[in-house]
Amino acid sequence: MESKDISQAVISRLPRYHRFLSELKDQGIERISSADLSRLMHVTASQIRQDLNNFGGFGQQGYGYNVDYLYEEIGHILGLDTRHNLIIVGAGNLGQALANYVNFDRRGFHTKGLFDSDPHMQGVMIRNMPVRPMSELEDFIRENSIDIAVLTIPKEAAEDVANRLIACGIKGIWNFAHIDLDVPDNVRVENVHLSDSLMKLSYNLRDLEG
């Protein structure tokens, strides 16, 4: 089944399944039932079965799920068996934190370069990579087979930078700028609004208190 036929709600749960399965693997657990996985993840067993049935099911009645197999299959569905080269545009605090997060490499996401428009940042070494000027953006993308760009820049600059990236063939943008980008149908954007998540937490705290 094509991924476009799968609801975004299901897709949003797949990374969580993958993370819990990784932890089960580390504990040496070889198989797990949907009921046991349900208790761990606080998702109903029927929801787990429905989600996985979108991709073929993977379980056997009376046996449950083979943890290693399910982990690998969900990784394949998520595209984690494909190497992705990425760049970070915006070398401020958030950009530097993302560049230094080593778990991206373990998931197949390799940071190849950082860019910033601030002359004072250019040449600064972050994780053994120099921050490059924006004037080098297009050539670097073409020479290094970049397919994902991470934007950690002010929203005022995000649309112009996104258009430059798309013109170079970038197909995936992980956008931390405080704006929802409007891109062509052949480009995928994941908008991450940190303040939205914090406000959701604030709501849940208020709900808890009263």
C-alpha cells in the first residue's frame, strides 16, 4: 500500500513503535504480544493491530510479534534503511544542538554541513564542520547529494531559503522556523513548532489542576 493511503495519525505513531521496539531489543526480548506492547505504550492493543495491519500485520495469533523483525520492518517503512544526507541552515543554539545530536547518524541521517548568514558565525567549527556562508549553499547541495535541509532560521527568511533549497532539488525540509511553509507537491515538509508543544503541555497542566 502506498504511504499516501495511510493516515498521518498512523504514520505519526510509527516512530514511537520503533523507539519502544528498540528498547525491547536492548533488553533482549525476542517477542511481544500486542497486549503487552499496549501496556508499555499506553495505546490500545486493537489500535496497534489496526496500525500494523496497514502494512501487512507482522504478527501471528498466539505468538505475537517478533521484536527484531518488527523493528526492522518499521524501520524500512520509515525509510531508515536509506542513508540521508542533510544540511542545517541556521547555526544558532538550536542548529548547533541538532548538529551535535549523534543519534541522527545512528538512524541514517548524516549532517554534512551547516550554513549561516551571520559573518561572525562563518568559519566556526561545530562537530568538526565549518559554518559556511549562504553563498555556498547551492554548490554544496549539488556536490554532496543533499536530500534533506533543516531550517533553524527566523521566519522572515524561511520562505526565501526554502525556495532556494527546492530549486536545488531538495525534497525534504525539517522546518523549525515559526512559519508553515507552502511548497510544491513533490516536496515534503515537517513543520516543528516548539512553542505549540509547550502550549499543549500548558493546557494539559491546567486541565490536570482543575
